[in-house]
Amino acid sequence: MEEATDVCVVGGGPAGMALALLLLRSGVRVTVVESSPTLDREYRGEILQPGGLAVLDEIGVLEGAAARGSHRLARFRLVERGKTLMAFEYGRLRGPHNYLLSLPQAHLLAELRERCEELPGFRYLVARAGALVEENGVVRGVRAKGADGSHTVTASCVVGADGRHSKIRRLANIEHQRHDIFDQDVVWFRLPAKRPLGEVMVNRAGGNPMIAYDSHPDTLQLGWTLPKGEWKRLAPLGIEALRDRIEAAAPDVVTDVRTGIRTLADLSLLDVFGATAERWTADGLVLIGDAAHTHGPLGAQGINLALQDAVLLHPVLLAALREKDLSAGRLREFEDTRRPHIKAVMKFQTIQSRMMLSADGLATFLRPKLARVMMRTPIGAKVTDRVAFGAPGIRVADSLFTADRKE
């Protein structure tokens, strides 16, 4: 089966779907190719920072997505042995998006797709991309295979928004440099919540640090941080030994471990690393989100950066389509603008990870002192603002919107 569109987005995650909606509202035809037939799958990134919330509000999906089920969180807090070292109060930031939102990614994606389906020119294709359509070295589309057979989607531009293990990136022969800038991996799991936390907490109680926050409808999402490679040693000890270690890591937070963690299958290991593609563009192709740059979970930056990628690419891609110039050089305007932002985030995440999660002697000695500096000087407010909102000046180019809903 063959079909033609203006832009083919591979990957129906937050970056791909947000970009699709922006383009559709600007009169561009978009086909999204997504391999998963349902939204009923495991997600880890649920925390939205104010910068991401602003994007979703500007494109008209925040209210609907949040209404599907979410938790507002007031602060980020670092706790060591029961004592608060740092607490960043989001209510002190400029409004209206001066809070964190724990929003199941399935709710966000459902709302984005619903808004896309209201507009003409949208197609959502459940299929797995397997090859690029190329002509004289220029990407002209994607070949994909779904339950109903093979599909060829031709397009003026292909957008790789298919995540940290991007197939599109590999097919385009774009090198991906992994940066092991994080000393930890994270074991994710959920437990029943006896009461809402109302915050994102990093708890250091003597064991390995634990990340915790409320997750819809009434559970805690927990991330047990481990030194790189430690999981291979711990997993064979068995579920009872793991439960004991998890309880010791955050006794004030972790409850009902034996009810919530029945088997190893209830624990999900995330290999935490940073990575950047050596280039984000090729003739007829551009990468966004985790396909272009991958981040660790600390600081809840992944979805927010992906959404802002979509906002920044939107006007560049519209201009390129209008000029009929989808060359790597033309599309590189997006990369040239965005890459310095991403480099700064990665640098800060590295410092943040070592300060909050590291167990080495120097970090343990410096942590309280650095925390006092952060909380008692203007540095803390500046850091919170940058983490919350990202690079300044990123706004949806709504002046480019032209399309109305389908009749």
C-alpha cells in the first residue's frame, strides 16, 4: 500500500505527536508511523516541568490531558536521613504553570492524538518502520510493515521521533555517541500510596537513593538508584533480599513492598545514560527528542525537552516546506539553535546526579554545603527557573496556525 503526505513522523511519543499537531494546525499533511498498536504499555517519564506544561497549554491539550488523571506536585525535595537538604518550591515561580505535573504518558498521547484527529490531513499508521525510501541520497519517505501488510509512505520530510534506540537514526547511518556521565542505573517500580506525597522526592536514608512521586491514580512511582552494573549482582539474590534492600533505602516512603513487588517482573531496570547523535539532519530527514539527544531521569527533563524540540522545529520545517528546500543544510537551523541548549542541560544533569545520588566520600562531604549555598543564595532560584522552564524564549509560533477542525 502506498500513500503520500507532506511530513512523515516516525514515533508516536510526545515529541512526534506534538510536532504532528503543530504542523496539522499549520495546514501541513502529516502521517505518524507508530509501532505499538495501543497506549497500554510501560512508560517511565511522567513528570512535566513548567516549560513542558506551557507548551501543552499553548497547543490546547494540557487541560484535557490533565483531566484524564494526574497529580499536581508542589516541590522537588532532597532528603538525607530524614533531614531536608534542599527544597525547590515551584509555587514561587512565575505562573500560571508554577507546579510539576505527574501525568501518565498514555493520557498525554491519547489527548494529542484526539486533537490531531480533529484536523484534516492526519493519518495514524500502526506499523513498524523498516527502511527509508531514498532517491539520489535524499530521504523521500519510509517503508513500514503492519498487521494489514506493507506500507510505503512518501513525504517531503521524514522526522525521526522514535526514541533513544531510534531505528530511523540507524537507517540514516547517523552515529550516536553514548556518554556514560551518570554513575547510576534506576530500577523502577510502583507501590500503593497510603497518602499523596505532593512532591518529587529524592530520599537518601543510608541505602541507595530512592526517587519517589505520586502517580495516577493512587500509586507511588519509585526509582531505586543503583551503581552502574550493581543490578547484575543483586538480581540473583532473589525477590526477598531485594525487598529488604528497597525497604532500607527509603523506610519513610516505601510501604507494602510485599504486596506491590511480587516477582522480579515488577521491577524494571533503566540503563541510564546520556547520548547525542553526531548530527540531527540529513537531506529530507531530521531527528528530534530522544532520537537526537538522550537524558537521564533526574530533573525530569526528557519529555519537556522533547516538547520544546517540536516547538522549535515547527517554524523551521514550515519554512523549509514552503521553500521546497528540505536539505540537511536548511534543516540544520533547528539543530544549530537547539544543540547548545541540550549541551547545557547535559552538563547540569551530570553535576546534579553526582551531587544528589553519588555515594563517594567527596560528594557526601560536599552535599550539605552545596545544598546550603543553593538554598540561601540567588543561585537556587536561578537553577530552579532554568530546570523548570528550560531555555528562555521558546514559544509556540501560533501565528503560523491556519487549519480549522474537520467538518
